[in-house]
Amino acid sequence: MPTTTALTPESVVVHPLVLLSVVDHYNRVARNTKKRVVGVLLGQWVGKKVNIANSYAVPFEEDEKDPSVWYLDHNFHEAMYEMFKKVNAREKMIGWYHSGPKLRASDLEINELFKRYNPNPVLVIIDVKPTTAPGIPTDAYCAVEEIHDDGTATTKTFNHVPSSIEAEEAEEIGVEHLLRDIKDNAVGTLSTQITEQLNSLKGLQTRLEEIRDYLGKVLDGSLPVNHQIIYNLQDIFNLLPNLRGTETTKAFSVKTNDEMLMIYLSSMIRSVIALHNLIRNKIDNRDAEKQVGGGPGTEEKEAKAEGERAEKEKEGEKDGAAPMDTDK
């Protein structure tokens, strides 16, 4: 098995400011094209972890037909780096990025150019195109030299480095303000939670399919056996619960029944409250009509009462007129 010689970080942390800057760079320069954009990453080494907090764009061109023909304005990079050092001296040139979405044949040559400014530059590929694929839009790599056991010449290649997206408190506030403009307020919290759970399940399905494809290729002999991957898979299987056990099955059934009971009670309480509010609303409307003196049929009742009073007056006049005639 070949060995590698290079200072490789254990993980790479990318801040949201870097993602926003790269997306803005792509939209200004290469939107609706097949081109990719290239820039410089600034940050610090924190132990064996790389913390990438800032970035800036660099003019870059390459021949679409011949990937080996490319141009990167390193004079522009040097001038920009000097200005950034005056603003924040703690941020060092830590590596470079491009919009990928995958590694290219010329990436090793570009990486050699950046080695003039950093002996171990980190390459981060940032997928700027919106997609529904699960996972984060970053892939980090570090160039290494492989020393072969058979004595052949060393070869240069990229090693994948785990990456994550983390934010400080000020960045979280800024991201929340940006999301307010694109968030659909008509969508409820429950709908958002269900959507996130579905995306998580899709991500799990994608990872399981990758494991299946890898094991299938190993069985076919198209890929060599990587014992570290096999050990990790064994650890995953050891963490899985034994669903065939009686106690585990009973525990899952009890948990499911309890949750369904809570859902049933919640539905009943909600229906009773809705019915109570409806009845209360009817009573309030009736009381309001009585206070105002209005209501359906009020005018008809008043007209009927006036008619009855008029008839009584006529009858009284007739009774009073009859004795006067008799006296005459």
C-alpha cells in the first residue's frame, strides 16, 4: 500500500461568509456558463484543523477544449493579499477554491502555483449551483506525494479531507437576516420540520447506496479492498440495534402506541376547543344583536304591534260613539 508525505489536516471548517462570497463571484463572472471560478482562501491552522474564515476572487481563464491551458493572475493575488493583511493580519493564505463541481486535470498544476505562497495549500471545491442533493456543498482536498512500495517514482494526487460548515455568533445573525428574505412565511413550522426530516432520509439513502456500490465493486474486483473502510462499516453495523429481539420489538411498539395516543388525544382536544369556540361565537353574536335591538324580524314585529294598537283605538272610538246616539 503506498504511503503519503505531506502535512494533511484532519478536518476543514468553512464559514458561511466564504460560501456567500464564492456564490457572488460565480454569479458575477460565470453564471449560465460552463466556466468555473477560482479564488484564494484565508484563515488559520488551529491545531490539526484548518479554519477558513474569508476569501477573495482571482482572475482565472482556461481553455475548454484543452484543460492544460489556463491562466491565473498571480500578480492580482499578491496585491489583494497585501491589502487583506493590512486589514486582518491573523488571516493567512490557507489555500484556494474553485466552483468545480469536481476535480479537474489541471488542479494539480494550479496547486503547484499556490505552493509558492503556502507549502501545503488546501483545495476546497464549492458547489455553487442549487441542488436538492443531500449533504453540504463543500469538498476539501490536500495534495500529497505517494511513495510506492515497488520502488517506482512518486506520484502526486489529492487526498480527501473531511469538511464542515460552522459559523460564529455574528455570522449566524447575518445568515438569519438573509434567510428572512427568501423564507416562505406561509409555510408552517411542522411543514419545515417534515421537509428537513425527508431531506435527512434522502441523505441516508444516498450514503447507503454509495456503500452498496462500493461493496459491489470490491466483490467484482474492480476496486481493491480498503481495510479502513471495512473497519468503519463494521463499526456502523455494530451500532445498529438488534430488531429481532423480543424486548426491542416490544419497546418500539410501546413507544409507537404512546405517540399515537398523544396524537389521538391532541386531535380530540383540538376538535372540542373548535366546537366550544363556535358555540361561544354564536352566543356572543346573539347577545350583541339583543343589545343593539336589531335582529331578524324586528321591523315586522314593530309593524305588527303598531297595527294592533291602531285596531284597539278604532274599537274604543266606536264604543264611545254608541251611547251618545242613544241619549239623543
